[in-house]
Amino acid sequence: MIGKLIGAGVGAKLGSESRKMGGTTGAVLGAVAVPLVRRLRLPTLLALAGGGYLVKRLADKAGQEPVTPATPASTKTTTV
């Protein structure tokens, strides 16, 4: 019970900082996440954490503008 309350508090705090999700939605997700995390095994938790990190990196990379390589200076020499 206390774990659900702590999860709801953390979820509400994180949810209020997000544009897509409000504090109430974060609280509900935080309260639901605590029992789910208790039932998962360590490899599953590591896979979820790695997947979340990968999604975040891809989302950050997609938000950046494409970098174009600089054009090299002309190396032609003229002979007289």
C-alpha cells in the first residue's frame, strides 16, 4: 500500500512536468507501475530499461536537424 502511494506521488510529480500527460495520469500510472515492477524478473526489467533508453535516443536524434558535411575546398591548381 505504501509503495503504491509513493509510486503515485512520484508519477504525479513526473506527470506534472510532462506536456503530454497531467499529474493525475502520472499518479495513476505510478500507482499501477509499482505492483507490475514487483512481478517482473530482473532480465525483463533490464530489457525494459534498455528499450526505453533506445527509444529516447531515437526520439532525440529524430528531433535534431540533419547535419550536412562541409564541402571541401577546391584543390585544383592552375598552371601558367
